[in-house]
Amino acid sequence: MKMKKRYEKKARERNVSSAEISSLKSGSFAVAVLILLFAVFVAPLCALPTTTWIPLLGSISVSSTPSGATILLDGFVGPSVTTPYTFPNLLIGTHALVLTLDGYEIWSADVPVSAGETSHVHAIMTQPPTTGSISVSSTPSGVPLVLDGLVDQSVTTPYTFANLSTGTHTLELAFDGYEVWSTIVQVSAGETSPVHAILTPIPTPPPTKGAIFVNSSPPGATIGLDTSDGSFAGPLVTTPYTFTEILPGSSTITLALDGYEGWSTTVQVSAGETSPVHATLTPYHVKINEIMYNLPGLDRNREWLELFNGGPEAINITGWKFFDYSTDSYQLFTRGQGSMVIPAGGYAIVAVDATTFLNKHPACNCTVIESRFRLSNTGESIALKDASSAIIDAVSYHNSWGASGNGKTLELNLTGGWEESLVDGGTPCNPNSVTI
């Protein structure tokens, strides 16, 4: 009651009726309820978010070798700073960095800067070059190089001369068959001067001499050469062989091979050309067919040999000789009776003394040739040589084969072996008794 009266009193003082007071009390409660609902349900939805600050700046730390280089960042010209130095509070992104130092080349780089981080940069300053290079190539390649007069045959194109002093250098290229090539090359510091040389072939003069290629069947024949300016002077050569530097004109080729007839021809030589010569050699068919080497009594002037021509053609034995291997000497043939030509299928006697032989064998009507040789009674090696000293036939006989002092001869049998004759005195100018 007291409270009511107090409100009524205050109401009267404010000219507020009781009805209005009742209405106010009801409205105050409603407002309180609304405030409570707002605080519980609406206010959390309308709360402001917490702010997180994102950094937008970074740094660059710069050092160099050597230190003390002046730093220029993003082209800014201001108070000079030198390495080592750190640029703080830089915007994120890429920054252009340039370093300069007396006596060194300019160094530059683009440096990325990340938010809240420091980018570290270390620059190694380089001194400017004081030398240069020359790179040389040529057509053809493989040409020796001479630089400033220094010769080194191992240095050939393509090649690069490095660490050369600046200024001019003399380069020369010389190659067989080409004209000498030279030039002056300017060398700048830190640069390579390219040089390509195209060499000019030296014109080849027209040939003044020719060549002769000589071959034979069979090969191995000794070659004699008689040229228009004289006989060939040099070591003995055999087929096949090529003679060079032969003057144009006619040259004569002769061939000699043991067991074959001599061969010769004339060949025409032209400048700049090779004249081919091929010889098919004809085998000799003349054989040592019978040997009287040890007669009863004295042998002096009584020894003799028989030759037989088993070939299809007559053989001229002019200039032939008897060769004794034991004394390394020979005795020429001289005509005693008949011709120096042995007919096909015919015989010839080579006697120490033709008169003595014919007195002993008056029925012999074949060629009798004289040669001052002597035959060993125990055996030896003998040979028949033609005019060019080619061996026609050779025999190494021994007294163990027979016919040793008994008046008989050694005869060649049908198998190529040697036997004692079946008749006394042998069968000169007739078929051998061991073959009949």
C-alpha cells in the first residue's frame, strides 16, 4: 500500500494517472523480455569478426665478394649504400638490384620479395676481361696454323686461340697443294674474333712425264728398263711394278725369270698417263739330260753334258753359260759343231773340249758346244743359265747315284730322277738308255 501510494504521489507530481502507471508497468516487462530475447538469439549473429593483419612488406639482405659494392635498388638514386646491407620494409614482388664496384663489371639481378621474409642475395663481382680469343676454321679443314710467327704443327683448323692480348695478331695458314693464306685479326677484351679461311688450290702444272706398269704371268720376273734418256738406274725390281717419272717416248722392257724364256717389248710412254705392260712368259723346255762327270782314267778335257729341248719350238742358246755353284763362276758357251739353235726334240752337247768329244763320239751329229768347265767326281751343284743369267735348269748330283769312274753316265729318267746309264759311254745325241 505504501508503495502504491508513493507511485500515485509521484504520478500526481508528474500529472500521470494511475491508469497510465498500470500501463507503464506492463510495457516495462515487455521491453525486458525483448531485450533478453535479443541478447540470446540476435546479438551473437550480429557480432563483428576478429580482424587478422596480413603483412605486406619484406626485406632484401645484400652481400658481395668483394664487399663495399654500391647498391642501387629499383633505380632509386639517393644516399649511397654499400654491401653488406639490408633493405627493410619493401613491398612484396620483384625488385631490381644493381651492384657497382670500381675495377669490376656491373652485377644485376631481379630479386623476389615475399611478405614477412628476407631474401638473401650474395653477388660475386667479376673483373672485366683483359684478353680475347680468335676462333679459326678453314676450307679444307686440318690446316696447320701459324699465329704471330709461332709454328706448332699439332695445331690445325678448326681451333680457338684463347687468352690473347688485345690488339692485332697475324694469322697464317699453309697447306700442301694450296696457296699460303694470311690476315690481320683484331682482338678485343672479352670477345672472340671468328676467322674462316678459304684456301686456294695451287694450279697443277700439266704433266711432263708418264709411267709404265709392268706385270707378268707368272709374277716375280726381274725387269730391265731402257728409256729414251738412258737405262733405268736403280735397284733390281720384279713384276708387278710401276715405273714413274718416265720421259715421253719409246722405252724397252725386258723380263727374265728362272726357267722361262727371256721376254722383251717396246712401249710408248705419254705424259700424264700410265702405259700397261703384261707379259705371259714361256717356260724353257731345255733340260740337263745327261752328265759324264767321272771317266775312267784322267778326266781332263773329257767331261761333257747333254742338253735336250723337249719343247715345241727351237731354242737359240747363244750367250748361254754353265754355272758352277761351288766356285760361283760361269763359263760361256762357244760353238764347236753345228748351230747354236737346238731344234724341238733335239740335243746339244756341252763339252769341255769339242774336238776331244767328237774324236771319242764321231757318230754324234748334233750341236756340240764348248765351255771350259770342270765337274767334281764326288758331286756338286751346277746350273744352265741363259744370256740374261736366268736359270734354265739346275742339278745337284752325287757320286752315290752311280756312274762314278766306270765309264757310264748319269741319265735323266722319265720321272725326273737320275740313274746310271745302261750302256758304256752313255747315249750322247740320242734318247737316254734308261728311258727306252
